[in-house]
Amino acid sequence: MIEKMKLLHIAGPKGDIDRVVGRYLDKYEIHFEHAMTSLNSLGNVRPFVETNLYKEAAQAGEGLKPYLDVSKQANLTVTKEQAKEIILDVQGEMAEVLTKQQRVQDKQRELKEWMAQTAPFIGLDFELGKLRDFHFIDYQFGRIKVENYHKLEQYVYQNPYTLFYECNNDSEYVWGVYFVPHTHRLEVAAVYASFQFEEIQVPDDLEDTPKEAFTQAEELLDGYGQELERLKMQAVEIVKAREQELLAACACLEAYCKNFDIRKYAACTQAKDGEEEYYILYGWMSKADAAALEQELAADEKVHWVEQEPEDEPGIQPPTRLKNIRILKPFELFVEMYGLPGYHEMDPTLFVALTYTLMFGIMFGDIGQGACLMLGGGLLYYWKKMRLAGIVAVAGVWSVVFGFLYGSFFGFEETIPALWRKPMDDIMSTLMLAIGFGAALLLVAMALNMVNAIRAKEYGRLLFHQSGLAGLICYGFAVVCAVLVATGHGLPATALIGVAIGLPLVAILLKEPLSRLLERKSKVFPEGSKAMFFVEALVEGFDVALSYATNTISFVRVGAFALSHAGMMGVVMALAGLEKGSPNWLVIVLGNVLVAGLEGLIVGIQVLRLEYYEMFSRFYSGNGKPFVPFRKKDPS
């Protein structure tokens, strides 16, 4: 169901808005509308624009929180001015410590970058300072891909003017350094480049062997880590000395900054000289919350409020918040995926819950597999709160029910007697029953469309729409005619076609002029040629008849998947050698897992398709506006 709402108009002195939000509005879930949207035509009203003077202090407080035990509660209260002063004072005391921390962190980062450059060459057991003393021999550090390195080895072996020393390697690269006489540097460098040798610059300040330098760097890095810990403890000591004050200050400014955003929804009156300005807020609340808030506001002389019913504000669309019992909550997922219902529209959650799970059970009837779905989905919903898992659990219940009706247990068709019928015993009857079931659901969808039309006061849609009263009569008698013809009663069916189907179909074709006539409009026919209107009406009539037929035939898949499930499990049992008397149980187990996973997924998608395209399209628009509270109510 859709929770009933009330629209509250709240006004008061401009400077009092923070008190009202903190004292009253924070306790409730309110969906605020932008007040200027309704009041922009008034000349003495402007947007509530104000600068948050405490934002920087609040951000500074967030920076101090890592040094605080935020699980503690402050035992004192402070004003926002005091909170700002406290935080800025402590930030000033910590400035030197934080500066030192930043310097050490910069050194850490630079050292890690240096170590990353040096690490691949720790296999070179030679002091790099001596390499730089070479006058006639050049060298270059770098890396090369393994597949190119094998080619390079042959070149190095045949060329007397270069030497490659391997320092390190992994599955992708080989790191090393090559040496070359200065006189052959260019030609050798070109050959190395052709083998995609990537040059790497080793730090110029490295004098010892890379391994020794790397060890020294690790020791220095440990020293930086200890220095950071010492500075952190020093910062903690500074904060601890004023912990209670800081906790109170951070909580105060955090709450203020959260509530400061209320201003973007508010409008503000433009007062004359010497007069006080007032804020104006519009917000939707549930009826229960609105009643509780009104009781609190009644004793506050500074706050003025007026409540209105949704019907009193035709220009504003109330937000939609679904409120269903716990077992139906998971099915709100499918409703939200399609689109929330309008405030005055019927909530289809119960309809979805019943029809989706029922069709799933018909198409996937198996006691054992259904029980697994029920148990697995139920546990996931209980532990992880996954709404889809909750849907699977309820669908599994219907799978178990139809498993008993079909006499199917993990694909064993002879273990349990069927309480109703086995789908494969009479395939045509199974498919015809599915079509009849679909026709019944379409009639229910048309009835729901009529309910929504009454709620929306759209009487043309109620009487003449293809899913309205005319459509219900036309389609209903078409189903009756089909049954009469199938049972050999052709004459009554012919009579019904002419009257009970023909007249409603004409009403559907003329729904636009009939609706205009019902609404007493001056022009019955729309603008344009009447001949063209009738041509379009005939084409539309053909489309209506075709949609009735295709929508109905779409439900044949309900029976087809019931047959498919039995057929697939029959294949599994044949592969397992059940008829020979000594079945392969591993094949049976794996086959059940495969069928349950694959067919369960396909059936779930196909049933959702039937919900959306065959039924929802007949009665449901899904153009509702979601209820988005400015502040979520504390569950405690």
C-alpha cells in the first residue's frame, strides 16, 4: 500500500531556522519541496541564500577525528561559535606537529619511489660509484621482455662490443645493465632499442652496490615510520588534553552543517527596513509523523504551520512511499524497477507477489529444487537482506506446492504420486491451461486498470479504454466465445461475437470522441479530417485485437516451461542410467544443480517479462515520485 501523506507549510523568523530543524524536524522523515517552485510568482519572496561560516571549522574538526575516540559521548554542550573557536585553537596547537608529519611523509614517499627504481637491480654486486669513473665504457640500466631477451642473448654472444649483465627477472621482464665501448655506443643502443629494451634511470646519488643501498634505505624507512608514530602520539596528547571539548565541538558543527542544507529548500520573505525576515518550508510527511510534529509545534510561538491534504495542492505531486507487510517487502524491488506508483495509483506490490511467485511455481514445479530455492533464498535474505533472495524464497514455496501437484522430486517422476497431473502426460492440455490462466490474469489486470481510473477520476479511461470496461467486456466475451467454439457450441459464440464483442470494440475505437462527450467538451472530434480519424481508429482497432491475441498467447510459455523442466530432468535421468536400475548419482546431483540454476534463472526472467509487458502495461503507469527524506530517522 501507499502511505498517506500530508503537506506541511512551516514558517518562522529567518534566524530561528537552525533551532527549528535541530529541535523538531530532525526527529522525522520529511520530503521537502523547493518552496520557490510554488512561490516564484510572488514579488516579495526570494531564495534563502546564506554562506556557511562554519564549514571550514567543521572540515578541520573532521581532520582531528582520527586522533579522537569518537565512540565516547561529550558530557558538555557548546554553541557553534564556541565550537569553531575550540577547533581552531587545537588546530593551531597541532600545526607544527602536522607540518613535521607532512615532511616525514614526503620523505617516506620519495624514499619509496627511490627504492622502487633501485629494487630490480639489487642483483648487481658492483659499486655504482665506480661505474661512473669509467671513461671509455658506457652503460645503461633497463629492462626487456623475456621473449626478446632470448633473442638479445644471441646478439650479445656474437657481438664482441657489448656485454649484458642480468640483475633480476620475473615471468614477464628481465632487468639488467649493458656495457658498450664509447665508440660503438650509438649503433649498439639502436640494436637494443630494436629489441624493445626500456631504459631506466638509476638514482645518481647511489654510490654503493644496489643491495647495500637498498638495505640502508629499508633501515631509513623504518626510522621514518617510528618518527611518524612519535609525532602521532604527540598529536594525540594535544587532542586528549581537550578531548571532551573537541567531541562536543565536532558534534555541534557536524549537526549544524548537515542541517544547513535545509536552506536550499526554503524561501525567504523580503522584509522592509526594520522588519524581520521569515523563512518558508514545504514538506511532505506521513500522517502519523505530521500529527506528532504538530503537537510539538503547537507550544512553540515562533513557529507557524499549516497542514494540507494532497487533494488541496493540485499543482504538486505528492511523493510515494510504499508501506507493505514484511513478506511483501522484497517484491517492492520489482515495482521500483518498473517505476513507483503515483500517489493516487494502486500499489501493485501484492499483485506482483501473488502472480510472480504463482507463475514461477507453475513453470518450475519440483519439490526438491523448490525446497533448495526456499532454503537458500531465505537464508540469504535473513543474513544479507537481499530483496531478490527473499523473492526467490517465496517463489520456492510455490515450486514445492506445484512439485506435489506434478509429483516431481529432484526430477524423479515416479517416487511421489501427482496430486493433480503430470505436465508431460497431455502436452496440449498443459499449453491450453496456461493460455486460459493468462487470459484470467489479463482480465484481473483490466479490472485493476478500472480501479486506477476511478482513483484518477479518468472516466473516459474507465469506460472506453481497451483495458477499461469496454475492453473487459470485449476481451471477456472473446474468451467465452473461444471456449464455446472449442467445446462445439459455435452458434452461441457467433451471436456473442456480433453483440458482446462488436459493440465494446466500437466503443474502444471511438474512445476519444466518447470521452470528450462524457467530459462535456465543446469539440467532440479532435481537430483534423473526420475521415482520417476513422481510418486511424480502424488501424488502432486492428492493433487492439492483435494485442489481445499476442498478450494471451504469450502465456503459453507458462506451460512450455513446465514441460521444459520435466523434459530436461528426463534427459538428466536418462544420462544417469536410471532405467537400468543403477543410476550414476553424481550425474543426477550435477544435473539437478545445472537445471535448477539455468532454468531457474530463465524462468525468473520470463515471469518478470510477463509481469511487465503483458500485465503492468494494461493497468500501471509507474510515474510516481519517490519519497526522499531530508534526514533518515534514527532506527534506535
